[in-house]
Amino acid sequence: MAKTGKKGLRFEERLADLEAIVARLEDGDVTLEDSLDLFQKGTEQIKELARILEEAERKVEILTRDASGSLKVKSLEEDRNEE
């Protein structure tokens, strides 16, 4: 199941919205005022996407086997620190 952020939009929906905003800005067929509005919406989407990703990263756990062969659960952050 995809992660849902504020306002009930899923990560994938937010990413698609951001891609659409970027495409409109790249077209160059929008007024300066509309460009500024789109830019603002895009930066808001980026912030929310980053928040969702950070939240997901905190929740990610990696299952590993310790020296005795038993499963051990450790956080992604712990795993990174060991590298």
C-alpha cells in the first residue's frame, strides 16, 4: 500500500502532480503569474514528498541474521552506521 501524506494524496499521486507542474513550466506557455503559482505548488509538493520519504525511512527495518543464525531486526539507520 502506498504511503499517504497530508490531504490524503498518495506519494505516487503527489509525484505525478509534481511531474505535471514541471512539464507545464518547461513548456513555457504560461504567464509569469501562473509560473510563479506553479513554482510555489511545486515546492510545496517537494516538501511534502520529502516528509513522506523521511517518515517511510524511519519506519523501514531490515531483517538480518546475527552470528548465532537468529533473525535480528535493526533499523535502516543502524545498518547504514555499520557500513
